[in-house]
Amino acid sequence: MFSLIKWLYPGMKMKRWLLLFALSVMMISFGLALALNYEYLGQAEEEIFRFVYMTVGSYDYTVTMTAGIIIVIIGGCIMLFSTRSIIRSIIAVIIPDRSEKIVDLIYQKQKLSRGPVVTVIGGGHGLSVLLRGIKESTSNVSAVVTVADDGGSSGRLREELGIIPPGDLRNCLVALADTEPLMEKLFQYRFKGSTALAGHSFGNLFIAAMNEVTGDMETALKESSKVLAVKGRVIPASKVSVRLDAIMNDGTVVEGESQIPEARKKIRRVQLFPKKVPAVPSAIEAIENADAIILGPGSLYTSIMPNLLVEGVAKALKKSKAIKIYICNVMTQPGETDKYSASAHVKAILDHTGKGSIDYVLVNSAPIPKEFCEGNESQPVEVDEEKINVLGCGLIKADLISGTDAGRHDPEKLCKAVMKIIYDMSGKF
């Protein structure tokens, strides 16, 4: 009975059709009464009268009214049950393994579709963590992903096939996926051994093959999203294969995203080669239409910055009226952000993009266990609130760390904190 009531939950968009169905049944009943004879209705009422009179010994109009209400309730329950059974029969053919949960699926999808429009900019593991959490609050999410990766399987495919690196794109697809665990494991599976496939992940090869079939990486990602039942969109920042270079404080230039942390020098700024790289139009559109834009979490210079250096991205970001949130890393990154405070992270972004690209900075407030920091090159990022405020950004603190890995964000905690900022600050929801 409770599962039947679920069909009447707000936002299911079922009540209007059930009402229309009920009206159509009433019209059919009324039409049949006209076509056959009024006398049958009279006879039915007379039989109810006789039954009540013989049972109780008296008769009152309220008895007929009560009987009518009971018949309506029974009819309504039968109508709900039959509608539910029809829908489940159809769904059982399309998605047989999930037909038992169809009412929950419909309710969840309707609820998520009304969530805020969120655009996330970044790459690497940090972006995947955020996406895993945020997909539970809204399906209107777009991930604009870096294409500067030149290491591992992605680097090899980039060099051999001349495509943009698929690794970060794959991780985001899997993070946003609403599919079976086996499919997720398949996409993340990395071949072992000493063959030419060794080191490649199946997901990277799948996306590369899809790119060959469709002739376009953006289309390849759309089609791959269907396979994984992705909640939202994954968009490459650009379709052009680029190289990320870093200009160090001593004036030397380090070429290649994977080589920058290895140099172990303080970074002055980063740049793309070629310098003018066109953005994917849908990436700019996602930024322009967002209710909230989130930078990070992830490697400051090698995951977040490459997106902001793509032509048109920083301009669209600053121009947008959306809430702009930068999620600061929990720990510093060796060779990239050694001894960086939270304000140093923010200043680096503003130096590359200009003012107006960050409204709020979200930082972790939970203490990092001392034993976790001992012997670790990474150290907790110092939160210097006054310097952040001087840069024109608001500071928001929350417990964001994972219970199993204190150096990383927890998807659920991170999503909760981000959505609270969006709901509190936007005034739209």
C-alpha cells in the first residue's frame, strides 16, 4: 500500500495523469449508463437499500453516500494498482533488473532534474570526488575537464592517436555514472603484463575507439555517457591537444604537465602551448548558464589552471552571475604547492584569471591527525582568513575530510557543504 502512495508524491508528475485517467473512467461509466439504461443504476441503488434495510432494520441516505465513497476508494486503489502494474510491465522489458524500484527511480530523477545547474571546472582525482557526491543532489551538472594530461595511458594514447587525453574524462564519466558496479570496474580496469596494452585502462581505450567511430571527442563522450547512464555532462575544455608549461621563479621553463611537479621548483605561472586554444562551445555555454560554478578540488596548477587558460573560459567565468566557489585542497601538493596557504592558492588563480573569478573559498575545518602528517611531504593547508578576505573572497569552513583518508575530501561531506552554499547564497531555491 505504501508503494502505491509513493506514486502521489509531489514532483512525480503522475497525479495529473491519474486524475485524467479517473475522469476518463467516469466518462466511460456515464456513457455506458446512458447507452444501456438508467434503470440499471436505479436497480443497483435499490439492491443496496434492501440489503441495508434487511440487515439494520432502518435506512438513511448517509448509508448510500458511505457506500458510494467506499466504492470510489476501492476503485481508486484498483486504478493506482493497475497503472503501477502497467508501468512496471513496460519498465521490466527496458530495465529488467531495476523494475522493482521504478517508483523510487522516477521520484529520484524528477527530484534531481529540479536541482541547481552546476558547472564544475578541474580534473584529476579531486574532481571525481566532488562529482561522486554532487550527482546525488542534482543531475544538472556539467564537468569541464582539463585536456593537458600527458602522462600514463592518456599520454600514450595522445601521442600515438593524436587525440586529447581521455584519462580525466574517463574518471569524470565513471564518477557521474548511475550504472552497475561491474561496468564501473570494467571502465577503470587497467591491463597488466608486458604487452602493448599494459598500463592502458579499458575506459581510455573505449573512449579512444568511440572518438574514432564518431569522429569527434565531444560526441564520443555523449555516446559513452549513454553506456554508463551518466547524470550530467562531461565536456573537454578544448578539442585541441595542448601542452602545459610552467615558468618557475628562477626563470626556467618546464614543459609538460607530468614534468612540472618533478622539477621541485616554485612555480611563478603556467601557460599553454600553443597559447591560443579555442574552448569547446558547450563548455562556455555550461559556464554561462550555471547557477553555481565550482573550481576544484584538485591540483592547482596542473588540473584547475589548464582549463582557465583555454581561450574564453576565464572571461566567461568572470562575466557569469553564478555563485563561484573555489574548493581548496586539504593538503599541499609536493613539487606544486609546497608551503602554500589557502590564500596563496586563491591568489594564484586570481593572478591567472583576474578578479571576479571566485566569490567563496571552501576550506576544511576538521583537524588532520598528527600521525597522518608525520613523514608525509604533504602538509595541511593553512587557512589564513584575513588574507583571503583582502583578496575579495568570502571564506566558508566545514568538515570535509574522508574518514578513511584524512588527506582527501569525502564526497558526501563535500557535496553537502557545496549545496548548502548554493542554497544559502543564491536565493533561487
